[in-house]
Amino acid sequence: MWTSPEVWVAPAGIRAPAAADLREGVSFPTVDGSRSTSATARAILADAARAVDRDLAERVLACQDWRKGYLPLIRELTAASLPDRECATSIARAGLASMRSRLTLADGDHETPLEVSLTEVRPAYELGTGAIRGSARPVTELRVPYRGSALSGEALIEQLGRWVDAGAVEPSFAAAIGRVAENPDWLALAGRSIALVGAGAEIGPLAPLCSWGVEVLALDLPRANVWERIAKTAAAGAGTVHLPIAADGSHGVDLVRELPEACAWLRRGEHASGLTLGMYAYADGGDHVRVTGAFDALATELLSGGDAAAIAYLATPTDAFVVPEEAARSARSAYSDRRLRRVLQAPAKALSGDRVYRPAYADGVPVADALVAQQGPNYALAKRLQRWRGVAAAADGRRVSFNVAPATLTRSVTKNRILAAAYAGAHHFGIEIFAPETTSTLMAALLVYDLNTTPPLRAHPEQLFSDAAAHGGLWRAAYEPRSALGIAAVAGLPSVLVGRGSRS
């Protein structure tokens, strides 16, 4: 157990709501009598596609087996952004407008469109504020945990070079991390505060930020186990972590159900002027879309009102991305150079009807399609909404940190046996799976880089994601990822079964 925060201020005479009193919150619209996630997802993606390709929009709406059929459609939508920057920004703005007009803030029988929810719905109560001040001295150099060591200085630079040589990260990633290592005074983010939605996320930046002495505003669900983790991390760090507190003393806020209250709390906070809003929350199924919609409304409101200066997200590598031509060429070369493997793989390719070991970028289009069916269409939509907000905000001149994180062995992955087995066998295909503490520190360092340097002039909006990407090798692998997923899972299954057996 952990003690109460060092400092906290109770709400002024406004009671905390009981769980039963909370509004339903950000919700999918009612379609044919039920809140259909599939119908809404199709409609949003179709509206986004219609901005540049009406035929693609109609095919999205006509898709019957949405659970599987969304995969090639997401790839097509990604490719539709290629022709020019206007295509990419049009898709992003149309998709966001559709989401914001369709999702609602539901409160009993009353539903308010999400796009006006923070204008028309007033906070029902006021959240208080707690503060946990770490007692450690700030870490003043970049140290990256990796395979039992803490890499810094020359050892870190050498490992960055190895990752580049292995195709696990883009060269711009190594350059960015190297710049942070050369400028350790950047780490404390002086004059800035970081609001972390999903502060307890396994690969979120809370732990490294706290160790560097950064001021953090932590938002996460009001669950005791989550806040015990956050409190321990904060107390072990060197910064100050502010947290929302209800009148009954409970910690945390449910952004989906308490969106107006969370927005008011952030606006009222006595934090540094340079507030960055970071989205690190994850939820299963349609709830991931709901919390993404809630964060989008929050970010839109605070950016437009001057209460926030930047937004930050992490992109999953298991998505479809426009990649640098050099990365696509590298993958094609790897496929051509298989030699003995080509002979060994021929029987499996023939027996599968050419469904396994398919070459990456076979159609010549530089779109890395690493979408994984097991993660589901709601996950894909949530991540796409986040990317659209990044593209739109950057086009509006906002500061955006949006970095592709490597595949990481998190708890959410290990819950799915197929994904866990595929990750365990991924090294057979040249893919490196990172440990959570390594990913967390590297992504926090990229956030520091993005907030301390002038954003580059990008020829295309999709470069927001390809710059400094750490995809673990998925973009440069010889095979289209889904065609190798099953083989990787078979190869990795024994180690997963042994690991589970040892924990039983």
C-alpha cells in the first residue's frame, strides 16, 4: 500500500459522484436500436475515404465481414494519402469530422455530439488536486535499459548503430536519440508540463520523465492498483506528479465518463505554461475508440483555447504506414537475397496457395501493411483516429510528437496467445521485440527531442510517422508481415507454453 500524496487540495463543497451517478460518457451512436461499433467504424472510414476516393468509400460501406474485411481497406486508405499532402490532410480532416459528429457524450436520455460536448456540457462537479513529489536526484544523462544493462554514452550510440544496421529502426531514429544523449539538459523539459492520459500505461513515459525531474499531470482510471503503480513511480522519481482527486479522496478520473470535469481540471491546474497533452491510454474493443474520441475532444478544446501547446501520441508498428522508399527497397532486396531459404520455403508457399512468405511491397507501393487481425477493427480505428489528429494538428501549425514505437512484449500482448507466440518467434524473421522498459525510455527520449527541436519541414504529412520510426524491423523485413505471422507463431509457441507452465 502507498500513503496519501504529499499535498492535495479538496474540491470546494462539491460532492464526488457515486459510480452509479456517472454519465455513460463518450459513446457510439445508436444504429438500429443498438450502439454498433462496426457500423460506426465503417461510416467513419468511408467518410474519410470519400474525401479522395468515392469508390473506396463505397467498398468500405459494402464490406460485410468487417472483422476480416477491414484489413485491406485500411491499407488502401493509407495508400490513398500518397499522391500529395492535400490528400493526406483531406482524409484526416474528413475522418475526424465524421468521428466527432457521430460519437456522442451520453448522459441518461440526453446525447450531445462529441464535437460540441465541451461547449454545451458543463462539469457536474469539481476535481481536487494531489501532488506526489519525488525524493530522488534527477537523472542527468540518457540511460536506456536494454537486456540487463543501462546503455549510455558511447555504448548507447553503438547500440543505435546496431539497430540501424539490423533494420530495426530508421536512421533518423538513431540521429534523434543521439541528439538527446548529447544534450542531457533537455531531459528535465524545463518550463514544460506533460499531461499523460493513461499515465499508468506499461510503455508510457511516466517512469523516465519522473526520473528526469519533469512536471507531470497524471490522468488514469480511478483504480487502486493503477494508482499504486503511479504513486510508487512518482515517489521514486525526481519530479512532481499532479493527480485528480474526488471529494471522497479517491484518485484518478475516467476520461470517457468525466470528460468535462477532466477538461476543467487541466485548465485550472497550476502547471508550467508549456502544457503537452499525451495520449497513452489503451482499452479493449470499442472502449479504445471511446477513450480516443474523448482525448481528441480534450486536445481540440485545450489547443484551440491556448491551454495546451503540443500533443503527443505513440503509434503502433502493427498498422499500415507510408514508408521511405529506401525502406521498401531494403525489404525487396532482402526478399531477393533469400537464396537457400527460397528453396526451403517453396513447399510451404505452394501448399498454402502462396498465402505465406509473400514478398513485402510486391505491388511497388511503399505502404508497409503490418495490420494484425487479432487486434481487431476497433483497435485499428482508434489508432487511425489518433494519426488523423496528428496530421490535422501539424497542418494547423501545432507542435506534434507522434512516434512509431517498436513491437513490445506488454501485458496486453501476452493476453493473446497467438500474438505472444508470434512475438516469441519474430526473431526468425529479423524482427526485434523490445522490453517495455526499453520502449518506454526510448519513446520518452523522442518526446524530449520533439519538444526541444524545431519541427522539420515535411514534404508529406505521413512523414510525421516515418521520421524517427522504431518499427523493430517490420518495415524492412523481406515478407509481408501477415504472411509470416502464422509461421512465427508456430516457431514461438513452445517458448510461450514453457513460460506459461513456469508461471502456473
